[in-house]
Amino acid sequence: MMAIRRRFARWFLFSGGVGVLVALLLYILGAFTFSRAFVVHVSVVLCPEMVLGLGLSDPPTPGALALLLAFVFGTNFVLYGLIGLLLCGVWTWLRRRPATP
């Protein structure tokens, strides 16, 4: 039972880390004018909470920017982590099913 919990935790942390990297990559690509249109279209699918960042194109203070980035990275971590947890559960369930002839 403990091994399953550890596996779930690893999948959650790894998937959440991927989510943070995706959000960071989209923010970096959004800084360049040649890729901004691509980021606007892709971020709706890969990082839906980034819409807040697009709405506030220029936060008034550094504190507001830090709060916005913490919200986007945190929610992307949880969103991708839950998707990874779901995939781990499906994978575990499929591996434990008895083979049917």
C-alpha cells in the first residue's frame, strides 16, 4: 500500500513539475513578438489560468507580478499534477486487471 502511495506522489510531483515548466516556457516565449500569437492560442489549452496574465499585460507593481506568477505556476502545478495522478491511477488499474482470453 505504501508503494502505491509513493508511486502516486512521484507521478503527481513529476507531472506538476512539467506543468510549471510549460507555464515558464510559455511566459518566456510570450516575451518575444514573433511568438506571441502562438502563445496566446496555445496557452488556452496548456495553461488556462494564464488568461489572467494576458488580461493584465502590465501589472502595476512587482508584487502584483509576483502574485500573478505564483498563482499561475501554482495552479498549473496542481492541474498537471492531478492529470498525472489520474494517469497513474489508470495505469495501475490496467496493470492489475486480469488478462481475458
